[in-house]
Amino acid sequence: MPRKMAVIFGASNILWMVFAVSQAFKIDIFPESKIIAQIGDSISLTCSTTGCESPSFSWRTQIDSPLNGKVRNEGTKSTLTMDPVSLGNEHYYLCTVICESQKLEKGIPVEIYSFPKDPEIHLSGPLEVGKPVTVMCLVPDVYPFERLEIELLKSNRSMKTQNFLEVSEMKSQETKSLEVTFTPIDEDIGKALVCQATLHINEIDSQPQVRETTKKLQVYISPKDTVISVNPSTRLQEGDSVTMTCTSEGLPAPQIFWSKKLDNGNLQLLSENATLTLIAMRMEDSGIYVCEGVNLVGKDRKEVKLIVQEKMFTVEISPGSQIAAQIGDSVVLTCDVMGCESPSFSWRTQIDSPLNGKVRSEGSKSTLTLSPVRFENEHFYLCTVTCGHKKLEKGIHVELYSFLRDPEIEMSGLLVSGNPVTVSCKVPDVYPFDRLEIELLKGESIMKNKIFLEDVSKKSLETKSLEMTFIPTTEDTGKVLVCLAKLPIDEMEFEPKQRQSTQILYVNVAPGDTTILVSPSSILEEGRSVNMTCSSDGLPAPKILWSRLLSNGDLQPLSENTTLTLTSTKMEDSGIYVCEGINQVGISRKEVELIIQVAPKDIRLTAFPSESVKEGDTVIISCTCGNVPQTLIILKKKAESGYIVLKSTDGAYTIHRAQLEDAGVYECESKNEVGLQLRSITLDVKGRESSKHYFSPELLVLYCASSLIIPAIGMIIYFARKANMKGSYSLVEAQKSKV
């Protein structure tokens, strides 16, 4: 029995331990409840554990869809970040944690919505009283749209409400709209349309659930009830005057236009005033006059017919029914009367503008002289003749033009082969320029043409131009550039209707391929002459300029001839010579180095301290040369089999403790590429007396002193030679030979 109790007690302990462990290992997820996020935002889900030192995290969706986010694990926490949030993030997300042999899981749903913008109000057209118009209330990029409600109100009164309860099989942002068609009335003026959109997601606190847009109504009334009044009557005699007044109702207030209906049915605009006055009328003024009331949404027309009765006499006007006059010229209009003995003349423009001319009447003729013709003279001129109680009128249309000068051709710069250049073809002081055409030709080929079709709303002389950029080549030289300007106004008779200018092309070529020929050579002996000839290609032919490059980098001008000649050259003439080929479009440069060499001279061969020494003395054989660069110095001693080359340092050879066999003839050879010089001396070494072998303190002192003085003297000679004979070569540096 005790054993059984022990087993039971042990089992209960194990169960208690398992229970204790399970209580300690927990998992939490934040946020704790469902999260609702708008598309484009950033959200983070955090999974944390307690009771486990090294948990292992994993994230998944309940239906194993892609996470569409980034996971970051750090200690006992794991964060899933979705940035930006998209439709692919609408899932139930599960966080799984494994701690040794235990596994826990917790989830959180993520719901997505999109409601980013206020509604948009669109009208099918302007609001006009009495005409139906469709209003569209549009809500862009909504999700889920089955919770969307749109309401359209007019002055706080609902016109229509629409819900979108259909469920889409695919998740997507939808643009939903509501449409209402209504007919505006006068009372709608000043009212406002309100489009209100509501997304029924109650859990949203931070984002608006209701968005709205307001649009004030601008209601128009098309012109109507147009009325014409005529004073004195619609039946008139030639020479009479008439005043016609037009009124029209609408919103905004209509603008009044008066026109006359031509025979072809077209309308000739006469005035933009409510009142049209025609004075001294003639038979040609008979016809249908039209008044139009016009505003933004419509027009209303009314017509009246005027009848002007004919008189018996006749009037002729010259030079015809119309004349084309060039601005600045002088024009004479002549009015002739036939069938009246004492006519009375008057001149006017059809719209009663100033004549801006001089009138002269005599007998049956009257002239109107316009000099010089200006823009103010472009009118329909009327000559009114009164004969007794009758009037007759004739008119002439003066049309203006300006086409005074030939085109002007301008280049942006010199023509250089391979370099783009812009050519401008300019036509000065043109009118009317709406029919001007400019062509640019190279030889027979058209490079570019341009027609100026702008509306001539302002009368002015204009300078018009055509520009084109092209790359000239040497083949273009000699070709003709043609600028052709045309003013083809068929209904106007004038000459010329075409003008042109030409320019012969000359294409420049920048200097290049510059070469220098040196004769006999760029390396020569002092005293000789040298010719340096330079050539350079280009158009125009480049000018040659010879210079010398100074040590500071500047150029010293020498000659402007093709060939630069130096006679009796000196070593100072050595250096870099520069040839430049120059023309108006560029520079090409070439350099050559001239080296003047001098033969060795002023060679000296000495023995220090003397050419006659005693056995055991130290002797320095030294060879020096004048200030000649690149000179090789070789010291040699004459032997029975020839000469032995000595190992010298900077032309100096030292004999320590001279022996009798050191006596003999020493020779110095100094040479370079130009020539050589030889010098020799004889060294005499005298022997010491062999019977006297003694040692004394005085002799020791003398020996020590000489051992110090001789090297010092050698060093003095060495540095003196280095200072005075720069450019000499030592045997050690120039030629490694065996002695």
C-alpha cells in the first residue's frame, strides 16, 4: 500500500510540473482584437511570448496566402509589418510559437477599406433653365463598396440615395457613382448641390466615414423675346438715314450683334451695339438686317427687311468696287456723277469711322485722297451724291497689305563644316500675315516651309521668320540658299505677291592636320642652319604663326612665314618651337623640339698635388671639361698592350699609396655625339731610401695629418668641379668597364 501511494504521489508531481510549465509559457498578440486599415497605410502585428527563453516564431494566413509583409524576430517578440497595406493583406493572420516541444498559436483578423477622397460632382453641360441636365456624383477608389451609400442633395433636400449592396467576387477598389437628371428652374439660381458619401464601417475611429462635396449652381437663361424697333420706317429713299434698336432677354444679359444677310446667305457683321444707325442710305443698303442676342448658352435671332428706293441719276466710283493699297502708298478714290447738274458730295465709311483723308469736290466729280495709307484707312468707303431731293450712294472697299521688302537671310554664325548653324529667313513688315508663306531652299531642294495661319485680331505690321538648324558640309560651298516669301491673297490685286533673297554658301573648315618638317634634322651641331616648315589644312587657308615655348609656359612670337629658318645656331637655340595654323573658325597647333649639340672643349687634366710624387703618396688624377651638356669623360692609363680604362668618379681617379708601377702616361678622353678631345699627362713616382728604416713621433704626426688633409683636398676639388662643370659624365655612371 505505501508503494502504491508513492507511485500516485510521483505521478501527481509530474502532472503538477507539466501544469506549471504550461501556465508559464503564454502567447499574446497586439492589437488584441480585429484591426481595420486603409489601403496605403502602414500597420504592424506584434506577437510576444512569456515563459520561454528562446521561442521560434512563424507567421501565416489562415488560408496559407502570401503574407505580403515583412517579419522581424527579436528575442521574445515577432513583428509582421505591412507597408503599404494593400488588398492582399485582408486575411486572418496566425502567429505560431514553438518553445522546445510545446507549440502555441494565436490569430488576429485584418480588414481593409479604401475611402481616400471626397466625392466629385460632374455636370453633363451648363445649367440652363428649362433644359434637362444630368448630375453625376462620383466616389473614387472605394472598398468594400457594398457598404457605400451615396446621397445627392439640392439645398438640403435629397434628390436621390443609392446603396451598393452587390458583393464583388474580386477584391478591388471601385469607383462608384450616382446619376440624377433634373430640369433647372429660375428658383435654382444660387442654390447648391451636395454629394454625400458614407462608408458604413462602424469600427473606424481615426478616418472619416462620411465625405461630401458642395457645388454652387450657376444657372443660365438662353436669350429670348428678341425685339427690333425701326425709326423712321423700313421703307426709305436713297440718302435717308435709319436707326434700328434691338433688345433681348436672358441670363447673363445677351450681347447684341447686328449683321446684314448677303446674297449667298452669309452674314456680314456690322456692329456689336444695341443700336445700328445707317446714314445717307443707298439702294444697295436694301436687304435683311439681323439682330442676334447671344450669351453663353444660346442665341436668339430677329430679322427686319429694309427697302431703299432708287433715284434716277447714276454714280460711279473708281478705281472699282475694291482696291488693294500698300501701307504707306497714296490712294485716290474718285466719285463721278452722271445725270445731275449740281450734285452735292459727301464721303463716309460704312461704320462712320473718321475718313483720315482729304476730300476735293469740283463739278460732277469728287475725290478722296488717302496719303499715306494707314490701318485707319481699311474700310468700306461710301460716296453719297445728293441731287435735289434724291440721294445716291456708291462704295469702294479699301483693303490694305504690306509686302515692302525682300526677305532677310541671317546666320547664327560662320558656316563651319560639321558644326550646326541656324539660318533665319525673316520677312519684315508684313500685313496681313495670316496668309504669309515662307520657304527655305538650298539649291533646288526645299529645306523647310511655314504658313502663318494665325488669326489677325490686331492690325499691325509684323515681322515673321522661319528658322532651321542644319549641319553644313564642304559640298555646300557654292550652293545658293534661297528664302522665298509669298503673300497669295487671290481676292486682292497687287504686285509682287512673291519676294525672295539669295545667299551663296561658303563653308569654313577649322585648321587641322598641322605638320612640321625639319631640315636637315631636329638634332644638329652648333653653328649649322635649320629650316622648319609648317603646313595646316583648312578653309580659308590657315595663317601660320611660329612661336617659341618659354620656361614659364608663355609663347614668344617669332614669325608669320610658313618656314622658320635659324642660321648659325647656338646651344641657346635649343627648345620647343610651336607652329599654329589659324583661321577665323579655329586654331590647330603642332610642336617640335630642337636640340643644338656642342663638341667637347676646354678639357683639363691635372694631378694633385703634383705630377711628380714620392712612393706611398696619395695622388688624384682629375679630368674636367667646359660647360658642354651630355659629355662622356673616360680616364685611361697607357700600358704595353694599349690603354687600361680606370674606374673614375666624376672624372677623378685617386691613387692611394702610389707605387713605382703607378708612374706613366695618363690620358683623358671627353666625347659626345658631335666630337671628342684628348689630354694626357705623365706621372712620375720616385722611390724612397730603403736603408733608413726608423720610426719617430714627428713622422707619426706628419702621417696622421696627411691622412686627413689629402681626403679633404680631394673633396674640395670634387665639389669645385661639380660646381663649374655641370653636365659631365663620370666613368662609373656612364660606362662600367673592367680595369
